[in-house]
Amino acid sequence: MQNLKLALVQTDIYWEDSGANLAMFEEKLWAMDQKVDIIVLPEMFTTGFTMNSANQAEPMNLHASKWLLQMAGQLKSIITGSVIIKEKGNYYNRLLWATPEGELLQYDKRHLFRMAGEDNYFSMGEENKTFTCKGWKIRPQICYDLRFPLWSRNSATPEGEMDFDLLFYVASWPASRVMAWDALLRARAVENLCYCVGVNRVGEDGNGVAYCGHSAAYGFKGEDIIQAGESAKISIVELDGKALLDYRTKFPAWKDSDSFSLD
């Protein structure tokens, strides 16, 4: 595992205006002054967290998909974030993972935020996914998934080979509950013996909901690696792969974990 460099893009989002958002993100990404391996955008980065799925959705391989692949190819970086996708008559809050080689992978949000009615307008994802980059195994999650540790649980073989090394969340997590965001991101890192990264937006959406960022990266012992604060910014973080593997060897808590399965 080589070191892995990420760009965490914390920004406001234009309400239900995909064209404006793609232009805005493109400008920000081209202004980056260093090369990274993975660029992480917030949840529903083309629209904001809207339940207007029927009007804001697009099929796969249209505007957002093509934009992600184009930017990934030009910047030579993986780019990821979630958008509203319509597929076979259903709507999904879908994280897309675009690689410079032209591959487009996906993860559908499992836990739909019923307090905003998300479960009334979107279909639930059915399976976890694991992506790879530079020898790292990477588990994507979306916002409300953060509250459900069984879904993001790391497991290991008897030899200590773990499901993932990096767990990351893209989010539209309101400022009113940001203490939970801070606490749970750190907890997910510690309990899973992995790095944990969260990318949240700032600003106010079309429903008057305020967001205060707090995008962050935590180490496998729960230590702060980076805290992005509450303003729009791109934070660059480098994760040490050797340090993670060494710690898992010296502190093999995974050997005492309980076995489980998801039905």
C-alpha cells in the first residue's frame, strides 16, 4: 500500500441546478495546485439534497457520468460523489466512482433519510461495494449510512486481511446535528481499524437547511488528520498505508471481533 492522497471538496451547492454545479466544480478542480489520487465531492453534488427526484434525476451515462469521466481523465485522478440516478423506473442516491482509465463504478445509498422523506422518493441500495486504488481497499458510504455501524463494519480473515483500509462518506449533513457527524466519523475509524474520511457541504439549501461543513479525515486510532472547518475550501490529505498495516499488526483488535452476517 503506497500513501494515498485525497482532495476533500467542501463547498456550497447551487439548488437544483446541475449545469451551474458542474461548472463550479470544474473551476475549483482545475484551480487545484497539486495532483491527488482521489477527489471527493459531497452528496448530491449536482443538485443539493433534494427530494425532487422525478425532475432532477438523470440516467446513467448522461451529463454527470460523462462529466466525472472527462474530469477524471483530464486530471488523472479518481473523482467520486453522489448524484440522483433514474434506472428501471426507480430513483437512486448513487455514488459514482470515475477513474482516469474510463471505469465508472457505483454504490447506491443504503439508509434513506426518512426524516426528510428520502425513503418515499428513492430506492434503497442492496449491497456494499469496495473500490481499489494503489493497493488500498476503499469502502464508499453516503451520509445517513454513518449512523449504522453494522453496515460499515470491517471484518477480517484469520490472517488479518481486512475488508477495507479506508472508509469514506459523502454527505449533506445539517449543521443542527453536526456533533453527531464529528463523533461518528471518529468512531467509525477506531472500531474498524481504518482511516475514515467525511466530506460535507456548506451553505443553505433550497429548503432553508443550513450546513456547516466539518469535512474531516481521521486516523485508525481516532486522531485528527485534517479538519476543514466551516468555510468552503479544498483540503488535501495524505494517508500513510504502512502506518496502518503496522498498527494492525501491533494492535490486532480484529482478532477479537464478533462474527456477523447481513441478511
